[in-house]
Amino acid sequence: MLYECQPEGKVRCNLCGRRCLIPEGSLGVCAARKNVKGKLFTLSYARACSIDVDPIEKKPLFHFNPGSPVLSVSSPFCNFFCRFCCNWIISQQRSTTQTHEMSPASVVNTAKRFHCAGISYTYTEPTTFFEWAYE
């Protein structure tokens, strides 16, 4: 969705500040996007590796609706390599992180089922699963 075709079959990913230039058959730094025949494909769409109901106070918008629950979901990839990351198992252990398919509608239905005030795309850097969060 947010990429540019480049010469020699390469693509430039424009989802994060790294602006990866990805050759044919290769992955970007985050490992969430792959160049397949000059088109950028996401490998993280609808792949939930973590889902939980959290208090809104754990989120940057904690002043919005204090005391309410929020559904937190994530996909396993990240474009950061923070040495202090408390979620490194899901963000950096890419080949071993287990996932299950969770459509955007399923995310919304789960939030409703647990009476959540909102949905937070979190735990890893959300631009790595932008298409899923966007939909």
C-alpha cells in the first residue's frame, strides 16, 4: 500500500522512517514486508501473536475513559531493536513466534465481547502491521 517501485525490480517501503530499499525476493529490516516480483507484500496481515485485555492506563491515551478496558493486539515483527524491549520474544524471535489468523472483524468482535472501550495495536511497532490495523 505504501511503497514505490524502483529500478531493477526493487521497491522502497514508505511505512516507517527506515525507508527500506528492498531487492527482489528480500525482506525489509522489520521482516514484515517482502518484495515479490517488484511488489511489496505484507507478511504480518491478520497474524496475531499477542492479544490481551489491558487497562487503558497502560496506553498513551490513559486520560481517555480512565478505568476502561482496551483490547491490545500485535503481530510479530518490529523495525526497532531496543536492547531494553520487554516484548523482544514477539518482536525479534520472528521465525519462532507462533501466530494465529485474526481478521479485522474478529478483532472488533473480540473487543465487543470483552466490553472494551477501544483497540490498541501495540507490543511491537504498529507500522509493521499497518494494513491490518488500517482495515
